[in-house]
Amino acid sequence: MFTEEQVKLAHSKVRSGADFPAYIKEIGALGVTHYETYVADGHIDYHGDNHHTVKLPEKYAPLEIADTVKTDEFKAELKAHQQGETDFLTFIEMCATKGIEKWQISLHKMTCTYFDKAGNVVLVEEIPQ
């Protein structure tokens, strides 16, 4: 079973969206099956087999999540982040202002699903391998 220290170490290597594919491979090798990242405070819940969960605490002061999703703007800024144009905190702040509450990564499906405050799916992306 993976530990908090192992996932923290893997996460510490992510500087931009360009680092994301390597991060996914590393945590998958640890046994992570899926995880959720919460935009409001940055806490992350990592899940593995047999209901194993590691919860990383909040990382920053709470952000207010916009009530209305700005899907087109979010998609454009997400693309820029994935190309390494923004750092993680800038990406998080953008998500909050565009109405993204959390995202869920499935390592089995190799997808990243973004949700609004009501739990509606805003976007599903395939993770590059």
C-alpha cells in the first residue's frame, strides 16, 4: 500500500501541466487507482485497492469557487497549463474562477474528469500515455 510520504514526493515533482503524465505513471506504480483534487483548499484524496485511502491535507488558504462555469475559458486556460505555460497554483486559481470544484483522475480509465459545484461533469479528458 502506498503512503502519504510516497504520494507527496511524487506530487512535489509536478511544476506544470507538462509534468503530469510522468506523475500519473509514478503514482500508478505505487498502487493509486484514482484520486480527487479539491480546488477550494488543495486537499487530495488518493485511493487504492481494498478501500485504501491516503488523504493529503489542504495546501493553501481557501478559494471561492465560482457558481457559474465558464467552460470555453476553462478549456483554453487548461490547454495553456498542459503545455507548461502556467504553474500549479495559477492553474488552481483559474479553476476556481471558472467554476471548477474538483477533478478526479482514474488511472484505470486514464481519464481526468472536471466537476462543477453541483457535481456536474464539465469535461472528461484522456490522459496522454
